[in-house]
Amino acid sequence: QMSKSTGNFLTLTQAVDKFSADGMRLALADAGDTVEDANFVEAMADAGILRLYTWVEWVKEMIANRDSLRSGPANTFNDRVFASEMNAGIMKTEQNYEK
């Protein structure tokens, strides 16, 4: 729990400077969504930044090696399963949005 009296209080500006806006978004999303008080955990913000960095590096690697990735028509069984799952998700989202 953050409080000025315990010395672990951060303003929003300080927190964004320390963890970045994206790190804060991840940590705040994980802080809790129940009726209990939100619990901001600095380790979660640090872990979020690390996950984002790892993902960005992976994307850079994939872009650099895109010539070695599979190309051509997407007609394998796995491709059809993926497309089917995506279409089912789209339909479910549309139905829920209409409700």
C-alpha cells in the first residue's frame, strides 16, 4: 500500500518517469479490479517493462528475418484452425457488442 507516511508514495509524473507510461499501464491493469483497494506493485511494473522490451526485440528479429519466414497460400490444417478461431472470436465479439 502506498502512502506518504510510509515513504513509498509516487506521484503520477514520478511513476511514469520511473516505469514509463506503458510500464505504468501494465502495473495499474494488474493492480486489481475488485472492490478491494488497488495494490500497485513496483515489481509488476518492472516485469511489464521487461516483457515489453523482450517483445519489441522479438519483433525486430522477426522483421530482420522476414525473408526466412513461410510464404505462400495459408491452407494448412493449422492455418484453417487459426482462421476459424479468429472468425469465431469476431462473431462472439460482435454478438456481445450488440448486447
